[in-house]
Amino acid sequence: MVFNQIMSYLLYLLERSNFDLIYLSWLWNLFRPLCIVLLALFILPAIILIFMYCSSFFCLIYKHWNRLKAAYSEDLWYGAIKTLAVFWELQATIWHGILCSFYHILQNDHVYRLVYGYEVEGLENIPTQGPVLIVFYHAALPIDFYYLFAKIWLYRNRRVRVVADKFVFKIPGLASLLEALEIQPATSAMCKLMLEEGHVLAVAPGGVREALFGDKNYNLIWKERKGFAKVAIDAKVPIIPMFTKNCREAIRAMTLGRRFLSYIYEKTRLPLVPIYGIFPVKLITYLGEPIPYDPDVTPEALAHRVKKEIETMIETHQRRPGSITRAFFDRFTNSSKNES
């Protein structure tokens, strides 16, 4: 009743304003599909953002609830992170695999296809103890790394430590999540300390620049960065190269005005490039063979080797230029064995 009254009042106002309702209706019907598509492209990235805020809110609630239970655990965040790992793995499996599950049911395929979603090849390369440095290609939004974090925590019983750009710590609402995951500022000293303490550490040498200004050709944007290699040598740890197939088809960064936005970023370090997508494409993370510690290698040589390893992984597993459509249809095949 109230809705009808509101609509009647709006129609009355439009008539008094001499609007041509038929023309407006025609315009709306003409452009409605385009409006819906554009709206969806920019709303879908909010799904992951909301999921991250929900994770942070969960950690906040868990933190205060757990304080009421003395001696519940030696590690305040153990239960919270374990629970979040399950949630993130479920999200990866559902969003990146549930449709292919129905497809394979119709094709009378095996039951194990039901769990096809986000996949990891080489998970056994992550040691069950001892330090190791994971070096990965940075997608527009590294949801592939969030999924890998969950996999390693659940199936290798290791918590991956992460460093992040300074601006991440200024994002409101994420403090509890950053605290729970023990995310630290990206400095060489902090990275070395984490490795010396025996942790699994993950870094992306391309950082925000690679995330926002990379494209569907998957070229590495590392410039002359070799700090990660020096850290690995100083801490005497192996390096595991990592790449996720179709990670740039899942989420894209806008290319419109890229030169201007790149100039702004270089001057201010503000990541102003809009992202869009959260497309339900097939994602497969590849973890390469560990590159062992060599006391005789230089940081320059080690950085070059790691870069070549990741470039080889991209060349082997990723079609270039990337295609959202073809990445989506990868879900309906055993794509881990059907590279393009």
C-alpha cells in the first residue's frame, strides 16, 4: 500500500515536471542491460572486500570472546584462523568450482570431480617445518594467495606470514584481521626476522605496481628488485616460486587512464586504480620446486633465477593474452592436465 502511494506520488511529480514518461521508459529498457552489466562488474569486487571485513569482524569478536576464557589456548588466534581457513577454502571451492561439479554430474563423471574448484599443484613442496620463502606473481587482488594461505594452514599445518605495503595498515576496519594474521610492514629486516624464526614467508616483488598496472599478458613488473633474494641468502632459506593460472581473469584492473593513474601512484603511492570482476574462472596455483640456499650465489643472480622460474611457469601454464571466457570454460575440463 505504501509502495503504491510512493510510486503514485513520483509519477505525479514527473507529470508536473513535463517529463515524457514513455521516452524515459524507452531509454531505460534500451540501456538497462548495459547498466546491469556495468553495475555488476563493479559490485562483484565488493564481495571479496565484504568477505575480508567479515573475517576481520569475526577476529574482533573472537578476540574479545576468547579473553573471557582463561587458558583456552596458548595461541589467542589459533582457533579463529583455523575457522577462517575453512571459510576461505569453501568460498574458493564454491565460487571457482561448483558449476563444473554440476556439469560433471550430468556427464556421469566420478564423484571426486565434486571438489574441483581452486586447486594447488606442488603443495608438497611446502615443508612441514623450517623456514621457506614463497615468491609469487601479484594479481590485481591476490585472492589466489588468500586461498593458498588456507590450503597450507589446513593441509600442511603451517601459518604463512605476510608483509604488506604501508597503505594496507591505514585501511579502516581491518586492524583485527591484520593482527590475527600477523601481517607486518614490508621491510627487509622484518622479512629476515620472520625467516630466522622459522616461518613460511610469502612476498610479491612486483607489489602494488604489478597488481594495478600489470595486464592480461602477465609480464612481471619487478624492475631491479632483489631485496627478497638478499633476505633469502642472509636467512639461509630456500625459495619456492609461485604462480596462479587465470589470476588476472578472476579480477581485472581498469586500463582507462592508466598512464595518469600510474603517474599519481609513483608520486603519492596512492593505489587509485579501480578493479572489477570476481569472475568465477578456474584457478590453479603452481608451487615450483624449492630453489635451495647457495652461499656462493649473489642476490642479483638469485633474483634473476627466481624471475626466470616464474616466467617459465607463466609461459607453461598461462594462455596469453588472458581470456575471461576461456578461463571460465577451464572449469569444465581437467585443466590441470590441459594447459593452453
